[in-house]
Amino acid sequence: MIVSIIGFAVMLFLLFAGVPLGFALMFVGLVGFAYVRADMVGQALISWGEAGLEFNMRAINGALVMTGQQMYDQVTLYSFTVIPLFILMGALISRANLAHELYDAANGFVGHFRGGLAMGTVVACGGFGAVCGSSLAVAATMSRVAMPSMRRYRYDDGLSAGAIAAGGTLGIMIPPSVPMVIYGILAETDIAKLFIAGILPGILLMALFSGAIAWTTWRHPEQGPPGARTPWPQRLRLLARVWGVVLIFVIIIGGIYGGLFTPTEAAGIGVTAAGAFAIARGKLSWRTLWESLIETGVTTGMIFVISFGAVIFANFVNLAGFTGGISDFLIGLEISPMGIVIAICLIYLVMGCIFDSLSMLILTIPIFAAILKPMGVDMIWFGIVAVITVEMGLITPPVGLNVFVVKATIGDISLGTAFKGVWPFVAAMALGLILVLIFPQIATVLPGLMGR
């Protein structure tokens, strides 16, 4: 147990020293595994001999074999093929300028209300997240799309940035979602049911975010003055222009829900539909296709490296007794499984101050799944709880990656202003988490109707 804690400390030191997370996890996991393996047979990993430093090569070779085998197993896992496909689908959709039309359609219906432009931004983020699957991509895209309009109508920069950053988190809740794929693989849970489980919580969060905007502009009307009213004929024309995102979403989720195809097959169909949509709009040139493929390769490579490191690190902490120690500690609290889930949520909230959402899930799910499964906890429900909790880490300091993305995209806004604007949305997300904890049916009712 002590060795595991030292391993975590070394990993954090390497992160703060600028080492990428995946490589930090791999290094600590490899060295830690070799150390524990040597210690289990009463030998030292490194010792002094007559010729100087001597290394326990059997322990080191064992760690290297474990590392290579884990990397091979991960890269050949069929379920992982869904990740680059969904990332490519999001890249193609983004280059088809669909985000602009989603924003225009949403604002056409609610933009004339107080705070309506911000509410429209949240709705557009939800719609774009339904065909993107990446929180950071949604935040970056909507920053460019929505911020100029909100500034034109003299919206407060803090409220605008908060709405975009919080709306971006919907990209990993409303399916398809790359973090849900990662969770499903690591927790050995049905990815199709996870996707379906995210629909109602995603809609709930959209409503709560809109409520946070209404509350903020009720207290401070000057932060979100009404926009121009859009005539009904124009609203209908704007709505008709977003048929593409509706069609792609219905094909993917409808096919999964109806059992017509698996999430991996759905991803392939989604890429085909997104490519056809971009071609039909004249937005897919050889250059944009190349850019989309490069973006997909870079993002997928990053995810795979972190995944390699997390599995190697998890093997080390498991061998060192960390998982068993944490399990014994939580069980020793003599609280219900719900209490243990709440304790895990608190751990996630603390980790959110250091790690991004994907890193948290990859690092912790193998450990927490080993604790929760024997207790009979519904892993579909816990997956939604975990995603909501790590979503909060995307908009809370000091990391708050979505906030940093919004700040970097907009440019002339301070981090202090942006973080000040997200607090009403953090409260709304906390309320959403509490509701899902109290009423698990929000996450389980739709998967329960799938019949497989």
C-alpha cells in the first residue's frame, strides 16, 4: 500500500515537471511493478555488488514483458476501434459548419428571451455534442460560433464563457461519447447501453444549465439582455437546416437502441453519413479530409498512450495491494454501496483539480470497478454518475480544461472572468448529480427497455 502511495506521488511529481501523463504512468507503472515483483521474492530491484550497481533483471524483464503484453492487448482490442471512428465523424461534422446552423436554429427559438442567447448556446452545444463526442471540441467550436453574437448583444463575458464551457461538457454525456467508450471497455460494461443511458441525463443537464442562466439573468438582467426576435417562418427555415445532425443522431442511436448494429458498426456508419453530409455541402475537399485524418490520428494516439499508461500503472498498484487496501478501507467504513459511490464522487471532485476527465476515468475505473462490481452496483448507472462527476472537473479550477479552451479560443478574456462565470453551472451540475444519485432511473430506464 505504501509503495502505491509513493508511486502516485512520483507520478504527480513527473506531471508537474512537464512529463506527459501517459509516459509518466508507463514509467512509474513499469518501475513500480518491477520493484514489487522483486520484493515479493525477498530481493532488491537495485543493489550494490563488487562490480557496482546490480539490477534484478528477472524482475525488470517481467515488468517489460507485462508492459509489452498490456500495450499489445490494448491496441488489438476490437472495442477500441470505435474511438478513432467517432473522432473522425466529429472532425468531419465540424468542418461542415454544422455548429453555426445549430446555434442559429437554437437562438431563433430562445434568443429573444433574457439570457436567451446563452440558453441557445447550451442547446447548440448539446446538439453538436450529439455528433461530436468530445467536450473540448464542442467548447472550442462554440467559442468561435457563439461568442461574437453574445458580445454583439452586450452579454457579460463571464456568463458567455461559462455557458460555452459548461455546454461543452455535454459533448461527453450526450452520445456518442469517447469517455463512455473508455469507461465501457475498462469496466467491461455494455457500451451501447451506456450510450442510451446518457440521453436523459444529458437532457436534464441542458435544462439545469438553462435554469442557471435564467437565475443569473434574473438577479443581474444586464448580464444577458434579450436578443432580436426571429419570425416564425425564419425559425422553421433555420430548423430545417439542421436535419443533418438529427438524421445522423437518429441513425446512430436508433440503430444501437434497436439492436441493428453495435457501437463500432454505428461509428463506421456515422463516419460514412458525416462524410456524405460534408460532400453534399461542398465542404469536404482533399485538404479538409487530410486535416480531419491528422486530427483523428493525433487525438487517438493521445488516448491510446494514456490508456497504455493507465493499464500498466493499474497493474502496478494492484500488485502492490492498493486496490485491496482501498476496498478494505471503503468496506471498513461500514456504509452502504450508495455511500461508497458518494465517497468515490468526492474523490473524483478532488482529482478534478489535477487531472482532465479522460485521465481520471482511465486511471481510476479499473480500480473502482473491482470494488463496486462485487457489491452489486449497477455499472451502467455508475458510469453516468462518474461521467457527470468528471464533467465538473472540466469547468472547475485549477485545471478546468474547458475554461482554458474557451479562454484560448476567445483570446481577450481573463481566466478569472471565465472561472467566475462557470460557478452557476457548477451548481447546476452538482444538482444534476444529486438527482441521478437519488433517482437512478434517470440513467437506467432507457437501457432497461433495450431488451438485450
